[in-house]
Amino acid sequence: MAATRELLIDTMKLLLWERGYDATSPNQVLERSGVGKGSFYHHFKGKKDLAIAAMESRTDDLIAEFDQIIAQTDGDWLAQVSAYLRLPRHALKGCRMGRIVQDPSVEDEQLLAPLERYFSTMHKRFTAIYSEAQSSGALVKIHKPEALAKLTLSVLQGGFVVGRAVQQDDTVGDVCESFLDMLAALKTN
Amino acid sequence: MAATRELLIDTMKLLLWERGYDATSPNQVLERSGVGKGSFYHHFKGKKDLAIAAMESRTDDLIAEFDQIIAQTDGDWLAQVSAYLRLPRHALKGCRMGRIVQDPSVEDEQLLAPLERYFSTMHKRFTAIYSEAQSSGALVKIHKPEALAKLTLSVLQGGFVVGRAVQQDDTVGDVCESFLDMLAALKTN
DNA sequence: GTCTATAAGGCGATAGAC
DNA sequence: GTCTATCGCCTTATAGAC
């Protein structure tokens, strides 16, 4: 079945979210999916190969999710950023991509590639929003769009880290709200 | 020798920084420190026991480092926050404590305890700075001190995550600088 | 306190039958 | 395509001599 391959990818996506890369074993993927060892090594070269496929798929999902939120939101730049930052997020579950970044094995360039694609794409998306907002005169030109974009992504990722450390599930929402307040002060009309 | 115990702790602190908890093995600690297996299990119950001692020690170091920076800095609240946020930080190396937070084993409450102590202590320190600044009229009262403190810690931690993902070592410095610009706008005199 | 030897178990992966 | 059996390696320890 072609479904086996997809099932393995979907299961790996869940485990990468729950446990990251290093702590997830092929056996765990097999146990949860019900797929056998032979099938797994037929469809993929090994753990790393499956993880890359899962991370690429996750990247596509998350970028599509972002684009949909932005497309659905009519309003100015702040309304768009707000809509995205206010999506429900649970610090204790971690970010579906950011969760993986700190794993030691992720110094490997092949494992790094999908992470880099995700974060640099999101950076471009936010840069475009802030840049256009400045062009139309709706955002003060004190900060570079690129810098604001990088800060936005960092606030989000940092909220997950701090929230997990202090075991407060709503931390990401809290820090996003504070950051949005500061962004609102940069709005010019 | 009593030095053996300290040597094991110092070596574990380095490895926790480089590889986190799950990916660090007792054998790695022994190889790097030159201590033998027998000595290790004489001084500590096991890996977890050593890791907790190392994390508690690291927490003490980092809080002492913070307090020293603040004490050395004469100037207003913004000068103090700037002095701390502008310490040299390398995203590719990771935060000495934040590096560990995402490890799956760190759901264990004993491993979590030192992390929680570090982040909640830092949160209190920043809250005190922002709170006093508001009392003295040097900081606008739009934001709660607690919220600003949580945001400050998140910016720092998020910078490490994003920086590692896009492989830009100076990301933490960049986002701190952007954040400081936004804080400067909240200064009232 | 420190040493070496050993152990049970999981890891990532392969072999070869069906 | 999928199965079961097996592999060599590493992990976290423990045992018992010195």
C-alpha cells in the first residue's frame, strides 16, 4: 500500500513533536503506527530519512496554515500579525518545528535543511507584512522589517521554552499578547 | 579526593550545554573528565543525580552572573537591562540552561526543578527592575512588570532557537537589540 | 575511593523467507 | 511489500577486587 509510507510520515511527525529527533526511535514509530520493521526499511533508508520527510511535510503544513490565516484576515498589518500570534498554543506541547531545533543531531546539515526552510520562510512572510506596512505608512519606520520579523519569531519560540521551564501552558499566549501591545504602539493610523 | 566530585559536576555542566541531558551519557562524562566508572557511581547515584547537581550549580552561576552585571551597572533600568542583554551570546552554542529545557526526559519533576528555579528567579529579578522603574516614574505603566519580565526572557531564549535553526550565531544579539529599541520607547525620562 | 569486568536492555539496521 | 530473526553497538548501571 502507498498508505504505509504516509502513515509512517504522519506518525513520525507526531513523535518529533512529542519527543524531538534524538529521543525518537524507529521502534517507537513502528509500535505506534502498527507498521512492521521490514516495511519501514523498505520505504525509507532509515530513521534520518524518515525524519527529513516528516519535517519537510510539517514545514509545508505550517506555512500553509500561516498563509491561510493571513488570507482570511482582513484588516491592517497588526490585525494579521495578531491573528497568527493569537492561535491557541500550548507551551507544554512545544512548537511543532521549534521543538526539534535543540536536538544535538540537528547539527547535521540534512536534518537542518527543513528547519532552515521553515524559519527562513516564516521570516520572509513576516518581513513582507512589516515592509508593506511601512510602505503604506501604517507602521513607523524606526525598525527594519527584517529585524521585527526575527523578533516576532523569537518571541514565539522563546515563549515555548520559558513556558515549558516554568510549566505554564499559557506562556506563549501571554508573551505574544505583551509583544502585540508593543507592536500596537508602532501603528501610525 | 573531594575534587573528583567537583570535576564530574563541571564536566557534566559542559556536556549539558553542548548536548543537553538525554544525549549525554555517563561514558562521555567519564571519557572527558578522565574519572573512572567506579568513582562516578561512588559519588553519584547515577546520571540523573549528577545532572541535577550540575544544573543546580549552573543555576547558581548564572544568577550570580546576573546579579554582578546589575550591581556593576550604574544608570537607570534600561541601562541595566541593556547591560545584561548585550552580554556576548552565541546562538549556535545555545543557552547554558535553556538548551536543556526541550529534552524529553525533562518532564521529570526532579530534573525540572533546577530549570524552574533558574527561570523563575530570573523572572523575579527582571520583574523587580521593571517594577521599581515604574514606581520611580522612569517607565510607562502600560505593561505589567511581570509581563515585561516574561517577554524579556522569551526574547532571549527565542533568539537561541531561531539562531540555531537558521545557523546565524549573532541572532540573539540582533533580537535583543531590536527588543531594547522597543523598550527604549517606554522610557519616560 | 577507585579499578576492571560484566550484565540486561535498547538502539539503528540488515538478512532472508514469504 | 511485509514478516521474523538476528546483529553489533552503545547505554545505564552493578559486582567485587584492590
